[in-house]
Amino acid sequence: MLKKDKEAVSEVENFIERLRTRDLVISQEAEKFIYKKGKSNGPYITTFPTTLSEGLSNAISYFETNKDLSKRRMFADLCLIWINRAYSHGVIQEGKRLITKNKKLDEKVKHLQKRLNECKRKCHELEMEMAELRHKYFGEGRHVS
């Protein structure tokens, strides 16, 4: 694949991932836009008339199910056409990013849990050291609080 081919494929893959994580959502308005005619470049082009949401959905399905590298760019281009149509009609909106936010919070929780465990270990080590020092300086029978 050429660099531009990789860029087109990467752009479509990124768009699909953002849909999956709900960073982007397609509004119901996409059902109102109907495409009545078009040129067919092969057997995978959606038959017309079709709604914007159907065309985009079909293009994404073709792209995801066909892993043949020789046709990958064609399916990426088809997706990009429908993605551009959706953007031009204003039906793609920023989502609430809840999944992305949740992933980031999970990472933060793991980091904080690791720090907490380190602090607990260090506290235990200091308690042991303090007990040794008490024993050394005050003997076994005397405890200083």
C-alpha cells in the first residue's frame, strides 16, 4: 500500500474506533437524507435510493469485512465518501466520550492502587525499622509511644 493508501485506511479505522467508543455518534437526522442515484463501481456499492445512515453503515461493513489489501483502498475511499457526506450534513456529533473517560479513569485507579501498595509496603518497612530501633534503644520490656 502507498502512503496515501495507508492514510485513507487509517483515517477510516480511526473513525470506526471513535464510533465504537461513542466518541462520535451519528444523529437520527441521518435517516432523513436520501441519496437517489449514483454510479456503481462494483458489486459492493449500495443500491439507490438509500439513506445517509444506510450508506455509511454499508460502507463501513464492506470495509471491515474485506481484508483484501488490493481492495482495501477502494473500501476506504467508499467509507470516506459517506463519512464526508455525513459531516457535510452535520449528522456526526461529538459523543459524551464515556468509554474513553472510563478507560482513562481505570488507568488512573490502577496507578493510584499501585502507589497505595507502594506506600503500604514502605509504611510496613518503617514500622519494622521503628520496632528494631525501639528494641535496640529501649529494650524489650519498655515501649515508648
